[in-house]
Amino acid sequence: MVEPYNSLLTTHTTLEHSDCSFMLDNEAIYEIAKTNLNIKSPTYTNLNRMIAQVVSSITASLRFDGALNVDLTEFQTNLVPYPRIHFPLVTYAPIISAERAYHEQLSVSEITNACFEPGSQMVKCDPRNGKYMACCLLFRGDVVPKDINSAIAVIKTKRAIQFVDWCPTGFKVGINYQPPTVVPNGDIAKLQRAVCMLSNTTAIQEAWARLDHKFDLMYAKRAFVHWYVGEGMEEGEFSEAREDMAALEKDYEEVGADSFDPVDEEEY
């Protein structure tokens, strides 16, 4: 019930102190479990196993060799254009059941394309409504650079995704030879290759707006606030956190705006 409060208060407190934060949304992960794994009533165990695949992919370069290993500090360097805009969208593909894996051998191109589909995202938002600032693709298993280059070339040619005009349209790529490892007899199929994409996109502001709205509905009635005050917090901290989140939404709007205005250009 108090998730909106906890999320906003935590984000406000850590915003100035964290360099890069990966957002995960229970609702989005529930949808993946239901749609991709055919689990009618997903449990936290099902959700945590999917999250574990993401964490494993992000940290794989620390543990295994690869052709293009990506160090953790590189995420901040490549994905964060401004200090406050440090919430990359996490996407993972493929997440399929063992039954589907028997008759589906997904190519590098297919899993790369899947990363740009809302159905593979760990946060509910539509990337088609926003602009990308940076993309980092972390491949695992049976993958070669030639196939990745071809897949990225197709994505760029299709113009299916939109980048901000003030940033070069580069894709940071990591390749790790260790294939994904899954829990034996679990719900996720063991596959030869997978990809985790971390992308900084302005579409993530949809998630913030949704969270802020839930916060507003509860805080307007001061629901549950007494529990926090009873633990030593002040009511003013809620207002302060909400103002900070409103500023964060505004920050995302500004970075998504084009860097030049055609109207101004005509005046010269």
C-alpha cells in the first residue's frame, strides 16, 4: 500500500548520491511472467529469478571473459549525460519457457529487436513515446561481433527508434562468452544466447509520472502518513520529496527537447 511513498522518499534521498540506478517495476515483470512464461499467478520467486538474470548480465564482465567486456564504471560514463538523468531502462531478452525453447532458436537479430519492444522491459513505459540518449547492449553466450553489427545496422536503417539530436547515435556493446545460467527445473529456459539492454530514454518519465500520481492520491488524504511521523519523520519531508520528483520529470522533458528551434532559425 505504501510503495509510492517508499519509492519517492528513497529516490529523493539517494538522487544526489547515486551515479546510476537501474529501475525495476513489479507490474512490468508480472506481465512478462504471465505472457512469456505462461505463469497464471507469478510469485516473488518467479520475479526474482528474472531480476537475477538482469543482475547476472550486468555483472558478468566482472566474473567471466569476453570479447568486449564492459566495466561497471562504463555504465555511468556511457549512459548518464547529466547527473540527475541516471535511471536507465532495463530490458532482457529472451525470457521464454522451456516448452517454447524446444522449437524456438532465436537469432542475435531477433533478441536484439526484442529489446526495443515494450514486452521485454522491466519497467512499464512506451519507448516509442520518448527519445533515446544512449544504449548499452550486453550480450551473453554464443554471439559474434559480426551478427551484432548486422542487427544494430538493421535497427538504425529502420529508424524505428528515435535518438535525441544532441547526442551521437552510438550503441555500447558488451560480449561475454558465458551463456546464461538458470535455476535447474525453473520456469526460465536455458538458452545459448541472451542480451540485456540498458538504455537511457526519456520515456522513463512515464514511470515517474505514474508513481507521482499514486503518491498524490494518497498524500492528498494524508493516508498512512502518521506511521512515518511516528517513526521520527516530518511531514514536510513528503512535500520536499514530491517537489524533487516534479523537478526530475521536468529534467527529462528538457533533455528530450530538440536542441534547436526551427522558428528561431528562420529569424536569421
